[in-house]
Amino acid sequence: MPELAEVAFHASKWKAAVGQRFRLDWISPKARCCRHCDADTLRSALDDSVLKAGYTHGKRMLFSFGDRSYLEIHLGMTGSLRRENLDYERVKHDHLVLRGERTLLVFQDSRQFGKVAFHRTEGDLPAWWRELPPQPHDEQFTPERFEEILSRSPRSVLKAFLLKQEYFPGVGNWMADEILWQARVRPSRKVESLSKKESDALFEKLRFVCAEAIRTIGGDYSDPPETWLFQHRWKDGGDCPATGKPLVRETIGGRTTCWSPAWQR
DNA sequence: AACCCTGTTATCGA
DNA sequence: TTCGATAACAGGGT
């Protein structure tokens, strides 16, 4: 279930093991999600090196080991990170297991749309990681940057626009719907059709939804407020928490989209 | 059995 | 060039 905040939550599971030494316990040789990660390379690179830190950026995670070793993880649609006791026995869809001094770190992903990749780098962090665009909740994500992004995709449909990771790293299907619903704008609208008032609302709700989701889901996986669309969107025959009227589900921008016709203009 | 899915990428065509 | 639609990936849930 990984978007921005879920990713932060999963990363925190592994971050709790910072300081321990790790070695490779298991990596699935045939799993698609591990095809960018050579087992021998990873094994010799880790070799009881200390987990130094964990980082997240949008839907990506990066864990640094020892001197210059980095493990990049993307959870795809169904990935998860867990800690397990040392006597844990691997189950189906566990594709990566790292053995530490007091815990195991496990990456599981049934659909295998996720990604595990190993990087060895000079300097503090890989250059590509440092050059990632600002996240919506970063300070550098200014109103000016938002305006600039808007002007670059004038004919894009808003739903598809918000899902562009190069602009809004970490925003996924439910967050995009939530942002549009809170800003009271229809998902099928074009970027260029937004009034100043609407684009201001969109910016504000983008920042608010990201920050609040990180606080709740990203913290202890607690639910966002009842007043959000989030709680109602997948229920069959769900009602809009603002108007009490039925929500609609349709495919917009290639993804199932939930919205409230009586609420969004 | 048919159809759905909180993600990404390649390809085709308007 | 930009964007949208579609399929593919691989498995589980309804």
C-alpha cells in the first residue's frame, strides 16, 4: 500500500535497526523485483557492515551500509518492509532478508512490481539521489515551483498530472484523489483550466495532505481523519464525507478514481 | 471465473 | 511535442 506516507512507515521499520551489522541472508534469484541486484555483489559488499541510515524520497527508499554501499528499495504495489526475530523462517514472497546482530530485515512483495538495487558510491549519497526533485512537503517545494510545474503541463488532466513522480514524488492514487477532493476540483479537469483561486487551493491541499498523511500513516500507521475521502473511497456505495451524497468511481488518467460530483467543480 | 488492484514503463497514435 | 490509452509485469482478493 505504498505511497509517500506508507513508504515512510515501512522505512522506519528498517531504520530502527540502524547501528547493527548486517550480512545478506537471502535474495530471491528469480524474482523480478530483484533483477537489478546481483546476489554476489550484494553479499560481498555488505559483509557485516553497519546499517548507517535510512532515507526516503517519494516512493523510494535508500539504506546506507558501511562506507559507500547503498541499497535502494521501491515497494511497487504490494511491497513491505519488516523486522523479524533471528529465528524467523522465510515465507512465500520474502525476496530479501538481511541478517543483523539482533534482528532480520525482510523485504516482501507478492506482485514483484517493487525493486531492489545495490549502489556503490563515492561521497555521502549517490548523485542521482541528491538530485531528485523536491517533495511536496519539502521547504523547497515553493508556490513558485508549483506554478512552474503547472505551466509545463497545461493540457494534462489533473488526476494524471498529480501522479507524475518527477513533479510530485510520492503522490499515488489515493493521495491524488484526496488532494483533488479536498481542493474541490474535479479530477478530469485540465491543468490550464484552473483559476488562480483553484490552483492556490490545490497547492495548499497538496502540502496539507502530504504532511498529515506522513504524521498519521507515516508515524504509526494510524488512519487519517474520518473527514477525509480516504476512509470512504473503497467502500461500495460510499458517500462523500462532505455532502453525504454518493461517491463516483471511474477511470481517469488510466487509474481508478474516486470523486464527489456534488462537491468538486 | 471474471474482474479488481495505493506502481512503473514501453509503445502506439491522436 | 505532449498526452492519453493500452498492455505488460505477477499474484492475491472478491
